[in-house]
Amino acid sequence: MLRIVVLVSGNGSNLQAILDAVAEPDFAAEVVAVVSNRPDAYALQRAANAGVKSVVVDHAGFADRDSYDAELINTIDSFKPSLVLLAGFMRILTSDFVRHYSCRLLNIHPSLLPDYKGLHTHRRVLENGDTTHGASVHFVTEELDGGPVVLQARIGVEKDDTSDSLAERLLKKEHQIYPLVVNWIAEGRLTCKDNKPLFDGEPFDAPLQLDEL
């Protein structure tokens, strides 16, 4: 059984998608803990509703990023996870943290990486007049939003879209692809070696696409 710790900062809709997925009887994974850097994150209530243990490691109580991430590692490792998921965890992680969880750390980002790394992706897509937007699930490396992408989902940009409407429509795709990637890992289909993903034992460079599966 794949043991998962999920890191959150806010509403936690992707956390909810993961919790719903692992509740299915044929999903060989369990969320053993939810960890937040914010004590007011609604995601903590989602964890409570699902009967999952939650822990707050408030970044406000630490002098610097290194000391915070060291405590975060101690907290996560106490649950002996096989996989750590970032689900709206709004902190830049130190190199030591990322290396510690090499090939065990996943993130979902609301853009078609490598385009639009960082924040405000929906607004930037609209400002640039793009006709396509999307979301990417990727392994985390020391480069911000730069790790190898496993799976992407796309949506069209409509002429009357706003940042909010794009975000709302894209979330539905995010809630599909994040649990799917986790399930591949639970089934042993998706593995990672030296920060290189392998699918059914074969390396791949281009991200898999949801609409092509």
C-alpha cells in the first residue's frame, strides 16, 4: 500500500480529489497525513472529514527557510511516506528538502509546463492571447516548476474567459490527472530513477497527454 503525505496551504480541492480517489477499494494507496504551513487552511477540515491525521507546521514560527524545511522533513518522515504530494503548498522548497524526497515528490501546476512557471498562470495566459491552457503533474526538482512532467491536460481558452473562469474549468482537469498519476505509482506503472520518469519500464521525454490516453 502506497503511503502518501499531502502538503497544503489553502482550500485543498486537489487534496479532496486525492482523498476521494484513495477511498475507492481498488486504489492501492492511502493518505496517512496532511501537513499545512497555515493553521487556517480549509484543507485541514477536508482531512478531518476524511478521518486523516493533520499537522500544522506554521512557517511563521521559524527564523528562515532552512530551519522550517528541516522541521517539515522531520514531520513528514514520522509518517514513513512512500510519496509526498504538493497540493497548493505555497512555499518554495529548499534544495535539501527536494533532494531528500528525490523521485518521491510530486506537484501539480496550473499551466502547460515548461510555459508559465510560477504564479498567476491564468492571467498570463489571457494577457498573451493563448488559445490553449492546461495543467501539469511533475516530479519536483530543485528548479522551480522545472522537474520532469508526467501528465498534462488541456482546455481551450474562450473569448469571454476570465482568470477565475479559466481556473474553475481547469480545476476539473487537475482533479482528474493528479489521482491518475498517483494511481500509476501505486500500481508500479510509473517509476522514477535519477529524476527521470519511466512508464511501464520505459523512459519518456515528452509528457503524456490526458486526451491521448
